[in-house]
Amino acid sequence: MNNQIYDVAVIGAGCCGTSIARKLSAYEISVVLLEKCVDVGFGVTKANSGIIHAGFHHPITSLKARLEIRGNLMFDQLHYELGFPFKRVGILVVAFSVEEMKTIEHLYIQGVANGVPRMEICGRERILSLEPQLNPDVVGGLYAPTGGIIEPYRYVFTLVESAQKNGVEVKTQFTVEHGTREKDYWIIKSKEGDEVKARYVVNSAGLFADEVSKAFEAEDYEIIPRKGEEFLLQRNARGLPNHVIFPVPGAHTKGILVIPTVEGTLMVGPTAIETNDKNDVDTTSQNLETVFMQATYMVPAISRREIITSFAGLRPTMKGNDFYIESSKKQPHFIHVAGIQSPGLTASPAIGEYVKDILKQEGLKLVEKKDFDPFLPHPIKVRELSFEQLEQMVEKDPLYGNIVCRCENVSEAEIVEAISKGHTTLDGIKFYTRAGMGRCQGAFCSYKILKIISRETGIPIEKITKRGGNSWIVYQRLQTLAKKSVEI
């Protein structure tokens, strides 16, 4: 058993945990990132809407607003260093009545107080000139040009790659079961039978932060899952807007959104329904109707005929509706990063800095590394290459000439690269390369990807999973065929 005592163990490899780990990798300390799933970003983050919020939805008195605003400003530098897909397309909040325009004025005043730059209140003509796809019955709205869109899983993957490049260790399939204090360090035991020792622990476990806190006999609080169903439409769908479209927000939700994704598809949603099941990610036809009724009211050209898939995510909410980031008052050297719902993705780089400062206040000695390297080489994407560039790449590596995913134009070389980074499930490959994300949703390329994973890793095809655990692909298909043959 490894007897190393790490300086810091970060529990949870979502957008916040990975941001914290990457930030700490710039210092002369040892860091381990622990994740219960088979890959990073497979929890709350994978179902994120991918919006970089501008900072006008919440008052500056809240921690989430302060970190959201700071985080928004950090994405240009991170994008430059890490190369994940990111665009500042701007946000529009649209109003359809004089009464709703009063809320628009409140959001504008709040945004100005928060320091959000270049916002403007728009009349009907101005907002339709910005976004011709809107319902012509629109009265006006708010325009925040600093809002943006991002691919959340690629963001997390690059954070982890950068952290690992700078010395962070990553342990997946590590489900925290118990934490005990011994001398000046924690012993963290997993349900899988592994053990890690660390002087400081950061609990960034998302939906399960309350359970991790109990496992360390720290504060007692409850994470309340809030389910959001979303629907993805094909690339270049009708009604695809130039900006992220928000309705006027309600008391507990920002509403149903129309979101152009950074890769050219269209997303509508999410719903916001509290549940007591942390594994409930089913979608329903009833909520499809709700989502599309509201989305098409804002952007009439949107068509449900262009849906290619649906999914649901769970947001980890807490009473008080603010982020809970602070040192435990019950246990030494234990930091809570909990209740990180929207705008948690936007705030995540600022959360990394915030937690670093807490650790320093708690006594962790932080000396900057002289050899810290913030940059990653940007991955080659066949779909972005000119014919001449592709020809050159094929000469160097013929695998670039074998297109495995036709919908998203992903080559075999890109899939091999994803596997070399440690992504050995279908979802891991999909999130890293976009293979299987297109119109056919993997119908034509999944088996090819399975064979490549098996060839590169030695894992038998029947042992390869969609997302870890018991999510086998070939096994499930064989079971279905066996059942049908018995019925016949």
C-alpha cells in the first residue's frame, strides 16, 4: 500500500474539483484528485448547459455572484492556455411585456452594481437586430456581450491534463467511504478498498458532498438534487440563434433557455424540478412538451423534428441558495465546496483561487513552482483542417485519413489520442472527440470505436462500457437478443 502522505486531497473531479487541483498544481505541494466515476467530469459537469454567465442574475452580496464575475473574466486566459472550445457569443434576456421589462431593468441595475461591462437595455428594434430569430412579439430585453458558451467536458479534461502535467495524481473509481484523522493527516478509505493519506482535504463532491462530509464527521447538511432535462438539436438546426437566449427569470430558476452550443448544435432547456433521487436522470415526453412550448415561444423556428438526443442533469442545491465554500468548524484541515449549482461552471476558476486562499489561511505553505507550465498543445481536429492541412497530417499519420465518426468528422487518430489520455469508455471518447455526438448518435461509429479501444488497451470488447460500472455495450445487446430469441 502506498504510504505517501499528500499535502492535499481533492474529492470530486467535476469543474470545481479539477479547477482547484489545477490551481494547486502551480505550487510546490503534492496533490491527489479523487473521483468515484471511471473518468473525470462524469458527474454533475457532463450534463452542464455549457454557459459562461455574465454576472447579472445574482446580487453582489452573494458569494456565487462574486465568484461568477471573477470566473467569467478568467476564461479568456484559460482558453488561451488550454485550448478548450469557448466563445463569447453574448447573452440576451428577452421580455414579452411591460411588466417583464421591469425585471429587465432590475437585472441591468444589478449587473451594473456587480461591475458587468457593456450591458445594455434594448428596445424591440434593437433586440431584433441583434437576434432576428426571436419572436417578433418581443418587447425588449437585456444584452450582456460578455456571456459565452463552452464545452464543459473538454474544459474539465484540459484542466486535468494540465494538472497532471504539473504533478497532480488522479485516482478514478475511488468512492470515499470514510475519513479518519491520525496525527496531522487524514486517512481516506474508499469503498473499492483503496486508501489515501493527506494533510488537507477539499470536499468538492457535487451531489454527494453532504455524504462525504458525514464520512469525515464534519458538518451535517443536505444536498437537494434539482433535475434539469435538456434536448439537443442537430447541427445548424432551424432557429439556431447567434446568442444564448434567456427568458425573464422566475423566483427559483433562470427558465428554459435556447443555447447555441460551441460546436454548432442547438440545445433547449433545462427544466428545474427538485427530486430526492441523486441518480434520476430520466427524461419524459411531458417535460419535452414543457421545454418546447417555452423555447418556441421565444424562438418560433425551433423544430422538435431536429432533436437528436435528450439528457438530464442534477444540480446540487442547498438551503440558502448560495455556494458553501469554507473551512469546517468541526474538523481540522477539511474544506467544504458544496451547493455549487448555476453559475458554478462560470465560477469554477475563481473557486480554484478561493479555495487556494482558504488552504493558505489554514496553514498550507504555498511556494510557486518555477517550472509550472500552464500550456497544453491544442488537439488536432480533422473537422477544422483545410484539405491541404489534412493531406499533410495523413502523410505523417495515415490514421487521420480514416474517418470513424461521419456525423462529426472524427478520425481514428483522434480516438487513439483520447485513449492515450486515459479515456477508455464510449462516453469518455465521445466527450473528448465528439465521436458519437452527431445526428446518428453513434449508430454507425460505436462498434468501430469499441474495436479501437480494445486494440489500443487490450480490454475485450465485451468488457468495455459506456460510462463505467455495469454499462456494458456488447453484453447488454447480447442479453437483449437472447431474451428475444426465448420469446420467439
